[in-house]
Amino acid sequence: MEIVTGEVEVHVRRVFDNLRAVAKAAGGDLSNAVKLNVYLTDLGNFQTVNKVMAEYFAQPYPARAAIGVSALPRGAVVEVDAVLVL
């Protein structure tokens, strides 16, 4: 329950690692994701999200939306939710 420190890429990797753990706990994996919502406090970081996402997901990538927000809980810079089809 702690926010990682460091470059935005570190935050993005932690988010996708956590998302992978949730998918696994539900009996699936990230290949079951069909839709992602990416919340960013700075939409300029979306390129970093794309770069890291390519390491966690295979093509065709899930549908996704990028939403710019003024703040996220606990000072996070990125948050992702996903819809999985299991």
C-alpha cells in the first residue's frame, strides 16, 4: 500500500505488475484484458505508458482510454483499471 518513488516509468511498471497480480488472483492473466482505462496526472506521460504496456501486453492490445486527472489518491501519477474476460 505504498507508492513507489522514482521516474514515471517505475510507477507505470508497478501499476502493471499490480494489475497482473489481480488478474492472476481472478484466475486469468493480462492476455484476458479487453479494455483499459489509464488515469494520468500528466497526459505527457502517455508515451511512457505505451512503451511499458508493450512489454506487458501482446498485440492486438486491449482497447484503452487515457484520462487526464488533476490528482490521484496518495499522490500517485498513474492508475489503471481493466476489464478482463475470463
